[in-house]
Amino acid sequence: MSNESLANLLKEERRFAPPAELAASANVTADAYAQASEDRLAFWAEQARRLSWAVEPTETLDWSNPPFAKWFADGKLNVAYNCVDRHVEAGNGDRVAIHFEGEPGDSRAITYAQLKDEVSKAANALQQLGVAKGDRVAVYLPMIPEAVVAMLACARIGAAHSVVFGGFSADAVASRIKDADAKLVITADGGYRRGKPSALKPAIDEALTKVDGVENVLVVRRTGEEVAWTEGRDVWWHELVDAQSAEHAPEAHDAEQPLFILYTSGTTGKPKGILHTSGGYLTQASFTHNAVFDLKPATDVYWCTADIGWVTGHSYIVYGPLSNGATQVIYEGTPDTPHQGRMFEIVQKYGVTILYTAPTLIRTWMKWGDDIPAQFDLSSLRVLGSVGEPINPEAWVWYREHIGAGKTPIVDTWWQTETGAIMISPLPGVTETKPGSAQRALPGIAATVVDDEAREVPDGSGGYLVLTEPWPSMLRTIWGDDQRYVDTYWSRFEGRYFAGDGAKKDEDGDIWLLGRVDDVMLVSGHNISTTEVESALVGHPAVAESAVVGATDATTGQAIVAFVILRGTAADSEELIADLRNHVGRTLGPIAKPKQIKVVSELPKTRSGKIMRRLLRDIAEGREVGDTTTLADSTVMNLIQSQLPAAG
Ligand code: WT7
């Protein structure tokens, strides 16, 4: 990382101490860091005791065959029992587990006792369909409670789920069903998106013309729209599941029993089936959810706005919150249906206390205007979280001011599908936060920044983020491809996990994430991160969002091309573009001035909110736009192209 760009990021000097009241009653205090650094494995062994084990583990970590880890390997547990039954047994059966809010405005409250019945019935139904321990089940559902029930039913019987995001195409579903060799698919007629029913089952029907091995399709009725039906294969959820007994004995599974496979968004190459197992995964999902959000299960109302189709939904809608007995909101739809205040209205309606969302949504709210959240009572909020990409300081400060009333702590949580759970984050009752920094590895986690030669960089320098010790919720392998697991994550730096992200350590040793290493540009011999230029642009009052790419350039190697979305009141003009270029130059140095700035109304994003810079690079380099199948909205690229002058 070049020194001039490093200096810039470290210029962010705003600091926010934890609220005294929160600090005084925090679930986790500064002692946890000391305790974990004294004996990391003892620390995790203690965290494993958060769970109910049928057979308590005596082993903590087996690292005898690195990088293939086993955690708590001689322990046995049932993950679904931990997420549901034990709360009912502890007398909390009447506590609401899920406040479901459908996009059309229908709502349902489901208590832990009801969830236990639903999961038990679904587990019985899966077994009746011949699904057994060790099988794989593909789940292709909208954000409805049955998605949670389906996942927990799989966990209960020891079948691994493979949730495929509802926005993926038939081809994407087919390749994932095939790779995991799924026996059953659970889907729905459709869900509601942007104010109308959006069909799901046709994609499954099409996918199943391309792959073999799926014996049944279990179909939830959500929209009531007409669906094609294959007799003998398709089964209605309400006919099969509702008729089952609500008694189902949870079998004790090995700690290393596969829990799920989740395919990473795959910006390039064949998607990787990330494999997670049971005991270690649940330990870290549960610990981090308790520690990072300071969850008080009897009084908090938690809301994670992610979709269940990506890992945030797995760990921080299903396994973390439910293992902790939380009350949470699940919302089916889009943030601007029927109006741009919908999400704030939901916070107000349920008295949400903890909100976990992504920078892309925060910047969208900024773009829509400060007056919208101001119309709602958000005073219940006490902790705000961010995940998915680096959050630029301006968005961080806006989030705190306009959503958090200028007083809630913000936890910027760094992790990945592969890490299974949060790895680097402030603790809300402990950390003095810095806008834009994820700050420190959590207790029990070892992260650092190294240079090209794997040498740890000193404070004040940048390089590659690595994890130096195994952790309980780490991926165990890439499904069916151990060699790719070794090559992708453990070969770049001997004995260390390579995360693929650039990062810096500031003078205090706090970590600032800089985005994917693939997104670092090389301009006239200087490394410049796309994140920093984007952050500088969003720091200008006229800019709501930006995406920056390096386009091949005959003179400078790569040239910086920026795509920007303007805030509501700003108008596109030559003066504004010149002003933006100068603003970046002043903030980061002249080398970082974008060669071109293009004003657009949308950016291409995956369903998990990540900007697909690869597609923008295609535009910037004047190529045919590549594969758009993982885009959240496949029409965006056409829209962007129609907004740009032809050629250049
Ligand atoms: C990549 C992982 C973690 C669940 C959602 C994404 C980026 C994630 C942050 C953050 C900076 C972040 C990284 C990482 N990322 N959180 N707080 N600050 N970058 O899961 O799809 O597996 O993506 O998301 O680049 O490697 P994923």
C-alpha cells in the first residue's frame, strides 16, 4: 500500500467512547481479551459451554492435520435443540422468537414453543420424504419463517442445507444443486418483492431439467399464484408438514457433523461450496452474537436485515440469535416498498433495539434523505451494526447521527462466508470506536496484516489481512475439493489463512479494511485502493454512492474511473465533475484523481450488496459486459449503459 494513501485513511480522527450505561452492563468486558490471550483454547472451551451438549467435549482443537481443523470433536449436540427446545425447557416458550413482517403488510409472531412444534413437524416431514442424516437439502425460499424452519429441520436430523439465494437464476440453482448432490429441494410458489409476487418455483422446475438426483420438491404456499406441478415429485408444505406430529426427538450429532454448505457469491470462477460443521460453528455464532451486539434476550428486539441466502442470514438470523434465545424481526421485502421509510417504520413498530445492516443500505438511506428517518421514532435503538464491505467514515457518522440519535455505538463487523462468524469488530461496551475501522480481532481470534513476503507489518502500515490461528467457526473445506481449499486460503502465506482483503494497521494497531485485494488499482506504479477513492468521493456533499475501478491505460498502467450516484439535490454538470476530481485530489493526493467520473443512477450489486466492479471495468474498458447472473437486479447494467454517452 502506498504511503500517501495510507496517510489519508489514518487522518480520520473522530472517536466515540461507549455509552457509560452500556459499558457498565455489557455482556463482555475488556477482561475477555486478556483471558483469551492468556489461553485461547481454554477461552473457546469455555464459550462452548454456552451450548447444551448431549456429550460434553473434552477436546478443544485438533490441528494435527492442518489446515483441516476439528473443534470439540468428541462432543455431541443437536444444533436445532440448542436453537429452540432448550429455550422452551428453560421456561421461555412464550417468548417471541420471530416477528415476521411480510412485504404486503401481513405479520405473524412465532413464539419459541411454536417454533419448536414447526421445526419438529418439518423434521418429521423430511424423514418421511426419505431425507436422512448426511444428505443434502437445497433451500430456495423467500424471507419467510419457513426458511428458518426448513434450515433448523435439516440441522435437527443431521442433513446439511444448502441455501440458494432466491434471486439466483435457474442455472445458478442447478449448478449448486448438482455440486452438493442435493436429494430434496425446498421452495415456495414465490415471495413478495417490490410490491408484487415474484415467482420462485419456475426456476426450480427449470433447474431440475438439468440435474438428476432430486427426489422431491417441497413447496411452501406464500403468494397463492398458480404453479406448474410434477406429480409424484412435488409436495405441498401445508399438506405434508402440517399433518405431522409435533414430537420429534433431537438426535445427538457429532460436533463435526456438516451443518451447511453455502456457495460464495463467486465474482469469478466456479462457485465455492463453503462447508461449515456444527459444534464449533454454533459456539462462535452464539458467542459473537452475544458479545458484539450485547444481546439481552429478555428485553432486546434484534433485527438483521440480511437475506437468509447469504452467510449473515445463516449466522445472525438463524444460528446466533436463536441459540441465544433472542426475539427478532424478519422482513420479507425491499426497503422502499411501499415507501422509503418502510424499514424505519418497522423499527418503530417492534421497538427494535439492535439493528444490523450493510453499508450499501446505509448509503441508500443517505441518498433518500435525512428527513425520512426523522419522521419515525427510532429511540428504541441502542446498538447498530454494519457488515459486508468497508463502511466509509461519512456513512458511519451518518448512521450514528440519523439512525442512532448520535449516541448508539456502531459495530463494524468484518468476517466472511468462510469465517462463519464475526472475527474483527469493536465491542459496544468496551471499544472507543473510529469511523471506518473494524478495529480489533475479537477475543480468541488472531488476525494481523502482512506484506508480500508474509512479514507482519508495523503499526502505521498496510498489506494483506491474514488470520494466524484456527478458529471454531472456520470453514472445514470447500465441498468436494480439499485441494482448492488448501490452494485458495492456505498457500499464499505458509500456515496462515489468506482472507483476500487488503488492510492497514493504524498507530494504535487497529485494523482498517481496504476491500478485496483484486480491487487494488495500480496507477503509475502506486497502489491505490478502490475503497479509499470511493470513500473520498462519498465524503463530498453531492455524492451518495460511488464505485471505482482501474481501467487499463496506455500511459499509467491503470486509470481510475469512478461511477457516482448523486444525492437527491445535486445536478450533473461539468463543474461538479471537476469539483469532484479536485476533491479526491485534495483528500488523497493528485495521483488518486479519477481520470473519468461517470454519473449514473444505479450501481451493479450482488444480492448481498457488493458492488460488482468487474462489470464496471468491462464498461470502463469498452468491452461487452460479462456474466451478470449473480446481480441483484439484472437490468441495472442496461440502465447504466443507457445513461452513459456512447464510447468513452
Ligand atoms: C468479504 C466477505 C461477512 C458476511 C457478509 C459478506 C467484505 C465483510 C466487512 C467489513 C470491510 C468487509 C470483505 C470480506 N467485508 N465485512 N466490516 N469491512 N469489508 O460475506 O460474501 O463472504 O464476503 O466482504 O471483503 O472478505 P462474503
